[in-house]
Amino acid sequence: MKNLKLREQKLIFDQLILNSINNTHIIPDSVYFDEAYYEQLTKELKNKQLYEKYLTKELNEISPGFIKMCSVASSSRLCFLYFAGDNNATMEVSLNTGTKGNAQLDAAKGNTYYECKCHEIFDNHDTDKNHLKLSYKKNLKKYFGINYQEKDENYCKLTLRDFGIPKNMSIYDLRFDMKQFLCHLFGIAKNGGGTLQYIFFQPKKELMEKKSFCTEIYKKLEDEISAIWNSEIIKNMCNNNKIELPKSKMVDVSTITDIVLQNII
């Protein structure tokens, strides 16, 4: 029931994003841009030598005619548009974490790394692909002093208490994707430190405030981030590895210029 409720809220949230932007070239009765938008988007990506970076992950079909990156609430699309005019930004950055897996970040400018989110705050993080694999046990010990000993699991079952936060809650039950956050910290530490900046793309405030669940979920998200950022274990790890965690940025999608729509003939 919990996951069903989140899926329903995610659909409503996507509609709020749609109502916040220039919604021309939308497939009827959907929250996805049409083929003309997709063709111009791929052209813009190719112009910036980014097409190959997005090809297998974001430009795939989720169903016939519906492209993942053409969702109005695609954080990859919004991130691309957000940094489109910034020649100093590098998109889709991969960092070695010292394990078999890499940290995948949306963008970077020098040693400032960006992770962007939109409707992902409604995702279920308690899935196989979102679990911290046992191969990260050495990193947990190295960076956090967490000596994970469970042998009968295929992933690290961690709670907030493992990071000094007085809540006996699984890290996979949060609105904030903490597993991904840990991987980002591992990658940035392995690469000499830097700043990890989160950006959350939101609907227009006046639209969002009409849906109480939006206000509630963002409050929950902000409380989770505050608790994690203020964890002494997290702060010590960041201090020891020259990592900064600034306040998250909340960006109204209506303030982002869509160069794809502008250039469709």
C-alpha cells in the first residue's frame, strides 16, 4: 500500500511539473514530450558531445514512443537544461569509489559535484538495484568505522543508527537516497575531496502548496537531509576527506529555460 500511494503521488507530482512549464509538444494525456522534442533533444545533446553519455541510460524507451529523458520530471533532462549555458560544467560524471562500482553524478564543475533530483523523491529505495552491495564493506570500515559483519545477506542492511542518528530506521526507507549519497561520498573521497551539491527540481510553489502531500514529503526530505548532514559520523568523514556538504538547492522548474523547445522548428 505504501508503494502504491507513492506511485500515485508521483503521477500527481509529474502533472504539477507539467503545469509549471511550457507544455507544448507533449504527447496527449501524458507527462512526456513528443517525438519532435526527442529529435531536437538528441540534436542538442550531440551538439554538446553528450549524446553517448545519455544514450543507454536516459534515452531508452520505457514503453513504445515514451522516452525516459522526455519525461517532464526527468532529473537528467532538467539537469541538462539547468547547466546548458555553462561551458564549465561537465555532465554525467563517473568517479571511482575503490570498489567494483562507480559513483555516478549528474554534473561537475571543477571539484564541485552535483546530484539532481525531481520525482525520484517518490521512489522506493528498498530494491535490489538501490541496495548498498557487500563489496562496499571495506569502504564502510575505512571511511565510517562501520564494521559490517552480516554474512547471510546480499547487501548491507544499514540503519540511521549506524551513522549516529537516533532513529532505528533503515536507510532504504528514506525519501532521501542515502545509498547513492554514500557512494558519492566514497567517490569524492577517493578522488581527493570536493563539494557535493544537491539540487531538487520542484513545481511552482503555488501549485505545490495546493497538494498537502507535496509539502509533507519535502518537509520529510529536508528533515532527513538535516539529520544526515548534522551526523557527527558523516561530518567527521567529510572533514577527514575534504568534502563539503552545502545546503541543498530547491529550484522551481518554471525558472529553467528549455533550449530544446526554443529550437524546435
